[in-house]
Amino acid sequence: MPESKSRKKATYTPPAGKAAAPKPNPAWFVPVMLGLMLLGLAWIVVTYLSRAQYPVPGIDQWNLGIGFVLIIAGFGMTTRWR
């Protein structure tokens, strides 16, 4: 059986520089994140209990959308939490 040719290319060596450590979050980050999620939950609960008349009268079921947007914003912040 014929022998395969050897590889002439050098093996990969990673660059020598080190990556900078990620900066910690500011002190306000976690309270705002949790506050958005809790506010969204409270918004949705009030909407259901008031049959979509409150917290903002006149927009009916859009109150649910506002509550879900607040919750999604809070969960979006969790992706940046360190």
C-alpha cells in the first residue's frame, strides 16, 4: 500500500494576546431587570382582573401586549447579565 504524503503546513498556534475580562454590570442593572419582569407580570395580572379596562383605559387587549413587552425586555436584559 502506498504511503500518504506528509503535511507540509505547520499546525495552528493561537495568538499570544489574552482577551480582556468582561466588565461587571453596574449596580442598577439587576434591580431594573427584575423590576421590568415584575412590572410586566403585575401589568398582565391587573389587565386580567379588570377585564382589560386597566391599567390604561381604552386600549383594551393591548394592555396584554404592554405587559409582555415589559417581561421580554427584562428577559432580554438577562442575556447581558454577568
